[in-house]
Amino acid sequence: MSDDRITLYGSFTSSSSYKPMLYLALSGLPFSFRTVNLKNGVQKQPEYLAINRYGQVPALRHRGLTVVQSNVVLDYLARTTGHFAGATEQEQWTAREWLSWEADNITNVAKVRHYSRFRAVDPAVMDYFRPLAEAAIGFVDRSLEGRDWLVGSGPTIADIGCWGRMVFMAEGGLDITRWPNVLAWSERLKAMPGFALPYDLIPKKDTEFNPA
Ligand SMILES: N[C@@H](CCC(=O)N[C@@H](CS)C(=O)NCC(=O)O)C(=O)O
């Protein structure tokens, strides 16, 4: 397989994997998908730890490079392929700024969903994380007031990264209709060619994506 072909390692239940998957789907780029079975602990086995020292998905390999952490992967893809990078240098920095903020804040949405779906926790834990998740979604909602996208006048990695991490919010009991600007923004994303939701987009087995 050519060194120039992108290989993405991920899992179909993972919002972090969804972010680069969605990027690649919206960009119409060819790539190879390698599934990492989180349930079986494949992410903690030596072969995968050699790719991602943190024992998590996603990971991306391209041109002899290994890139991990979903937001760094988005930044890498934007810099390498030019898609969704932002129209100006200021927009490119602002998009990266959103990704950094996302990792601190929207991650609480992923935690609420994780504890609802995969691991029962003491209700006090949920009482701590749920308001943080709601505050993060609320911040995105206010930021989208009067605008279509988080940065500039078109979609960027900021939108893909923030949306990608909150995509499973309903599984955490967070109803998107409470945040009308976020709902409208998600509809704009869904209208983009190539868009799909995680369970429709991320395969459960190794797959080659070769868009026409
Ligand atoms: N900060 C990381 C978070 C990655 C992450 O939490 N991945 C989860 C799935 S969404 C995972 O691999 N969990 C399995 C584990 O930690 O063992 C990123 O954005 O890539």
C-alpha cells in the first residue's frame, strides 16, 4: 500500500474516531480504515501501543508519520490536504483555538454519554459532569448566534471537531433541541455531501474507502 495513502485506526463507538472519519468523508478523500476493538482491549495491546502510546483511538498514519489525538489529527489533515482549514491565517488559528477549547470542555459531553452508555457511576459523578456538559453545549450555542459556522463563513475543523465530540449527546440524555443554534448547525453539517452519523460511517471491520 502506498505511503501516501492515509490509514486511520478507530472504533465505531468512539466520538474521537468519528472526528477524523467525518473529516475524511466530507473531504471525499481515499483512506484505509483499521478497526480497533475497544471492548476486547486491543487498544492496550503492544502492537497498538506502538502506534498510539496512550492506548486510545484514533491514530492516523500517513507518509511515514504517525499522528494521534483527534484534534491534532484534524489539524494535520487540514494542513496536509487543505480541506476545512479556514480561509485566512487568523481563521486557521481560531479553528485550532476551538479544538483546544473543545478538548477541555466538550469532552464533558463525551463523559456524560460514556457513563450513561458504558459504565454506571455514582449519581454524584453525573451531577458533577452533566452541568459542565450543558455549559459547553450552551457556549457553542451562544457562539453560533447569528452565524452559520464557528469560524469564518464556511465549515472548518472547528465545526468538525466540536460536533464530532458532541455527536452522541442524546445517548447521554442531552436533548439537542434545548440548544436551537446547535440544532440548526447540526442540520447544516448533515446537509453537507459525504456527511453521515457515526454508526453509519464508521465500519466494524477493516475497510478501504475509495470515493469516485
Ligand atoms: N484526547 C483523545 C481522547 C481519545 C479517547 O478518549 N478515545 C477513547 C474512545 S472515544 C478510547 O480510545 N477509549 C479506550 C480506552 O481509553 O481504553 C483524543 O481526542 O484522541
